[in-house]
Amino acid sequence: MLPDRLQARIRAQLTLPAPDLEARVLAGELAELTGRARERLEQCAALLRIGNEQAALEAAETEPSLLDLCAWISFAEADDWRRLCRDHSLPVAPTLDDGQILAVELLYGKPIDESHPLYRDYRQAIRERDEARALSVLRMIVAANPGDANARAELTRLGAKFGRDNAGKARDLLASGKSAEGAELMDRMERLGVSDLAGDPRWAEALRLRKTWVEESSRTRLASLARQAAEEMAAERWETCAAAVVAVRALERNTGLRLAPDLAGAILRAESWAAERAAEAAAAAAAAAGAAWLADELAALRAEAARPAVAATLRRLRAWQERARSLPGQVPEEDAAEAERLRRRVHGRLVRRHTLLTAGWLTLLAAALVTGNAALDGVRAEARVRAELAEARRLAESWELRGAEERLKSLGEPDTLGDEAEVERKRALALVRERAEAERALAAEAAFLRAAATDGIGPANFAECRRRALELRKALADAGPALEARVAPLAGDLPALLARCESVARSLAPEVRSLVASLEAAMGSGAALADGEAARGLIARIRTILEIPEARASLDADLVDRALARADLAEERLRLEERSRGETRRLAEAPDVRAYLAVLREMASAAPPSPESRAAAAVLAAEAGLASLPRAALAPGVGAMWDALGEPPATETWSPGELAALAKATDDRAIRGVRRFIVREHSARGERATAAVYVTGEVARELRRFQAGTETVVTAQVLRRSGDVTPETWSLRRFTNGSVSGEELTEGLPIPELEYQRRFLRPFDPVTRRPGEPILRTLERVRGETGATLLRAYHLQELLAAASLRPVASNLTFSPSAQADGRELRRLTQGGLGMTDFLFPDKWADVRANLERFLAQPAPAYAEEARFLRELLSATREGGLILAGRVGADGRAMPRERVPGAVLLGLDSSGQPAALLEADAEGNLVRLRDALPFSPLLRLASPPRESAQRAGQPPPGLAAPKGGWDALLKGQDL
């Protein structure tokens, strides 16, 4: 049983007419608890004797604290309980050595500094990350050195951290069936303080699981104890049966559970049977103790009877006989007879001595009568003096001090009095002076009470005034009417003052309740304080009342606990609010993002945690997103340009792959010298054109003669539809009779596309291996040509493919128009156009119309567009970001300045970097996205609209995004 609960049950036993079954069990538990405390005191004393104070302190601070345990044992009714135990033959707890307790107390009075071994042990535990050991040592440091505020704060912090770290572990232990381990861990956490776990779902679940486990184990233990009690009764073992019954009743009382009806009946029978046996045992023990006392007392009286007779011996003998008569059958007859003989012998001796003394006194009296006449006058004078002294003393005792002084003065000079009279006079005079001093003290008390009534009675002085008024009233009533008549008027109206004190005492509880209600209203029910200044005044008022011991004692304990709890919670919230205002002020004063984030780190690491510290931690968790601004807020195309700004256009030597791609785009060898020929067939039907072929290179002609005429054989390299070049031969025979048969080639019309090819310049110098002009310029020229649809489409296709090998170096990244044209051309041709496909237009007949419409569009200024966008983004990027404000804890924007048209960047409610706000022409902010609390608000030193002005006039065809160039920061693409 816990010590405080043990005390409560012992006090309940002391109020009973006679102890019941539980008293025997309680006596045994207290004796065992006191024995353990005594052993620990002896252990500490032994350690102190050898000078090991640190080990003694560790032993004293082992749970439970040794001094706390000694205080529990030495409760107010401890002596009454010991007497009850002795009277009823119950186990008596041993006494504790006050010297040993004092030695342990002195351990806590010696100041220690950071060189003490305890501090060294604490630092070692911290280095080894042994938090349990660190907490144990910290508790000893705080106990030994209560003035160390840092140690106390660290103990609070580590205790809170221990609770947070183990809340989940305790819940898991209880949930996994290891309930005893989980409950023990929760007990340790509660000893260290669990106020920070209020509202923690893990702790709430652990409390629920522990309550369930305690109820289940209590039910199981109740049933087990009930069965054990029945078994012990059947075995006629009343002491163990009584212990089981007492345990059942204590468990029922502590848990509120009740046994099943059948077990309840068995417990009632066992309780009745054990009570009867206990009564019989107590009676037997009392009889045995009485018989033993009688035997010991008779032996002592036997020794005293041998010495000269005294009345005390006679009284003890009579008490022995009365005690013997109260224990019939317990005293041997020979002892009773011996006691009677001793009584008669002592009585006879006393009678004889009294007779002798009486005779001696009579003789002396006769002698005094013979010689008394000579001193009669002196006797009369002494009688008068004694009468005056007696009257003076009576007057002094009745507080008639003036009359007593006059009586003493009437006695004359001290030299005329006898020694005995002078002694009495001095005593009477001392009494008068003592009473006069007492009257002055009572008059001072009366004056104090009158002044208190004038100044007003309140919670701070009502208890003292009531106590002193009651003491004054009692002192005056005891002294009598004479003193009361002189002093009572000095105090004013005592009944009214007492009534006022009682009124203040009765009004304290309503006043405290009203203050608590006002404090709750001042704190408010939402996240924001209703009235912080009023709350501080109310807290001070509540604490002022409750810090007065008498005022606190007159209030209900639940009301005191509730008021203190509300005041503590309000103080903590006000402290956090004050800390929050300071942190908010530092955030507002931060010169840049780095300083702003440094303040957030301090906020996040502050203890105890608060909503502001958690919001700061959320911003720090997304700090990488802030570093990625403004890049993260840009659309993919603009973001690619932003990334490419670090790589300048390539004007140096190109790689072989890039040169090969450029050579392919401008290689005209496949069509250089291509000529269009008509194949004409000669036959008996006449001459007709049968086909058209494209020939590259030279045409070989050979004239052959045969008997009937001549044959002309023509061989040429023919360009096929597939793009391959194959040789082909045609033969034409001319006969001497004038007939002609066979095929011949005749050169046809010129090829228009070849004119375009001759105007097409090379985009790079094959000697220097450097571009002769930027690819984008070549693309512009190709788009600017007319005619040659398929050939132009082919060149555009290949040039775009070459540019896409290094889009940044070719500035393709910075030309949205070129990228769009490339996507459109790929959609139309799928990259399948060949160099010679223009000679066979039927191959692309299905897309030729679309290609013609595509190429007929005005040619964009690709290079100028790339220059403009590169300069715009470079100026924007070089300007950097400026801390333009912040987002409050409530998500509301707090800008530092009004910048019309500015776009403010930061972290949105999900922690992602984005554009949060936009200022209109008057500087008023328009919300684009919900912001993360405490997110910094950033703006560009050179926003895109200003950079565009410095970059010059945008080229034709490149329009600003909807909303202006600043719309790029809101994720719009070009």
C-alpha cells in the first residue's frame, strides 16, 4: 500500500471504537515500511561515517526519497497508533534515529558547484547518451543544490523529453501484452511530469490501456483473493484469511469494483470468521501480556517491600491486586496470597511510623504554647503584613493593578519587613509588573485590530485578524471584567471585526471562482488572446490569494487545484505568446532570407514546443524549396531557359557529331548536277515520251555499228524514288532504211528547286570548323525563302535536328518560336523527309498542302527572339531575390513595402515553392495561393517587366504573356 494511503487508513482506524481486522494488516505494513526506512538510514549513516557523501545522497534519493519516506512514517498520529498497537498486541513499528535523519538532512544543505562529482556524473551520462542516468543524477543535483536554476530547467526539459520519447513505447508495451512493464514505465514518466503530453494521442491511448489493464487485473486479483480467503478459512488459518479479506476490501475501496454475488458472500463469511478469531487472539494476547506484567510487577514490589515502607509501594500493591482481579484464572493463587501479605506488612509499617510522628508534633506544639506569648505582637504584625500581601496579590490576580501597587506601598520600607515577607512582597510586585506588561501587550493587540478594521479586512489579513481577535477576546474573558473594561474599548467593535473576517473567508471561494472565470474569458477560446494584460492582472490576483496559507486553507482543495492549474496554463500561454511576439519582431527585422531562417531555427528548437515552433519547423523542412526560387515558380519552357543561362552560346569548335548533322543539313552533293531527262520511245507507231528520269553525273554515249545501221547506247546514273543512285542503259537503233527503234534520252526542263539550292549558303566554314552564322539565322533564311516546299522543309528538318543536339549552345532553348516550328514540322513530316524527295512530289502529296501553309507563315526572328529572352532572363537572374515580407502564423501576408505590380514568391500551404501574391497598380496584394505560415515573401530585385524594358523591343511575333512579363513568375509559359 502506498504511504499516503496507508496513513489515511491508519487515521480511519484511530477513529473506530475498537480496531478491526484491517488494523492488524496495517500495523504489519507500517512496521515493515518503517523497518526498510531504518535500514536505509543506517546505510546512509555508515556511508557518511566513511566520508562518502555522494553515495549517501544517491542512497537517500533512491525512489522513494528517504526523507519523504521518513516524513510519511512520522505522521501526526504516529504516537497514538503505537499506543493502540501496544494495547491490542499488534505489531509495533520501530522508532527512527533522529540523529541519522538530521545527518541525511544536512546532505541537502551543503552547497555544491560544477566541480562536484554529481556534475561530473551528469556530464558523463550526457556524453554516453544515458538519459535515464542523467535524469537520476539531475534529480540529486536539484535536491542538493536547489538554487541551480539551470539544473532545474534541464531536469524539466529532460523529463519532458523522456515523456515524449517513451509515450509511444508505453502504449506499445501495454498493447502488446507487456502491461506490467508499460505501467511501470508510465509511473516513471508521471513522477518526472507529463504536463507536456496533454493532448498527445499516444499518451491518451496509453492511459486508456493502463486503466483497462488495471481494471482487468484488479478483477482477477479480487476473485483470487476471495478464493484464497475461503481456502484459508477452510484450513483454519485465520491470520492469512484476515490478510486476504483486508486486501479484498482495500482493492474494492481503491478501484470501485465489486465482487460477484457468490464471492461476496464467501468474503462476508470469511470476514466474520476471521474477526472472531482475531478477537479471541487479541483477548488471549492481552491476558498473556497482563499475566506477564503482573509477574514482573510482583517481583519489583517484593524487592521494594524489603526497603522502608512508603505510600507509593502500598498504592502499587493495591493496583496490582485490582489488575489481578480483572484477570481471573490468569494469576496463581500463591502470587495473590503473597501480594496480600506484602500489602499488610507495608500497611503496618506505615501506621507505626505515623503514630510516632504524631506524638512528636504534639510535644513540639506544647513547647510553642509556653513560649508563644512573648512573640504575640510580632505575630500580629506579621499577620497584618501577610494580609496586606495576600490582598495585594488578590488585586493583582484580578487585574486591579493600581490597587495592588497601593497595597504594596502601604507595607513601608523593605528593611522593616522580615525575610519571608520581603520575598512575598517581591513576588507580588513581580506579578503586578508581569500583569502590567501583559496589559500593555493586550492593549497593543487591541490597537492593531482597531487599525486593521480601519484599513480594511481582506484575504491577506483576515485570518491573522480573526486569530488575534479570538485570542484577545479569550484573554480578556479569562482575565476578568476589570481588564476587559480597560482594554476592550481600545479594540473597537470586536464582534463586527470577527463578522467581517468571516465574511471575507466566505467570499474567498466565490471571488476565486469569479477570477478563474474572468481569466478564462481574458485568455479567450481561440488561438488569439482576448486580453493579455487583463489576464496577467487576474493571474497575479489569484496567486496573491492562494499564496496566503490561511486563505488557501479556507478554500476547497479542488477549487485551489483548479485555480492554480488555470493560472499555470494561462502563464505558460502568456509566456509562449510573449516569446511569439519577440520572435515575430525578430522575423520582421530580419535583413535577408538567411537571417530570417536563422530566427526560424531558434523558434523551432525552443522548448516547450508551441504552434509557432511547429510552423517554423514546417518552413525549415521546405527550406530547399526556398533555395530553388524563382526557378521553381517558372513554367517548364521558361525554367529551361533559366537553367541554360549559365551556359553561353557555343562559338568554338563543334563536335564531329554536330558537324555531321550540319553537313547533312546542307550537303548538296546528292542533287548537284541532277538533270531531268525524258525517255522517248521510237517504234513503228511513232515517237512518244514514256518516262522522266533524274540523272546525276555525266551521261555516257557509245555509237555502235552493225550491218543494218547504227546503235546509240546511253548509260547514266539514275536517282531513284528511294534516294538510291543506280546505273541504267538505253539503246536506240537507226536502220539504213530510215526506221528507228528503241529508247533515247533527251534533256528536259530545268528543275526549279535547284535555283533555291544555289541561294542556300553554308551555315559553317568547313575549313575553320566553326559556324559561319548562327543556326537560328540559317533557319530564319530558310523560312524566308519562297518555293521549293519539300526541299525547304527538309533543310528546316535537318537544321532543327542539328540545333537540338545542343539546344543551349545553338540558342534553340531561348527561341520558343523555333521550338514550336520544330514541333509542328515533326508532326507533319515525322522526320522522314529525304534530300531528294522534292524530285518525287507524289511521295508527300498528302502533307504537301499542310507544309505549304506552314512555310507560308511569316518567318519569325528566331535569333532576335533568343537574344531578347536571354537578356531578359539574365537581367532577372542577376538581380537576385529580396526579402519583401513574411507570412504570419495565421497565414496572412505581412509585406514590408508596397511595390505595384510585384509578384511575391514563397512556400504555399503544402510547402511547395510558388508565386503566392501579386500587387496591383496601387500596391494592393491579390492572393494567388494559400501560403505556409511563417513563409518568407521574396521578390525579384529586377522583375521580368523591368528586364524586358532593358532588353529592348521584343521581336515581331513574340508577344508578352497574358498579364505582362511578370506573369512568367506565376507559371505562364511563352
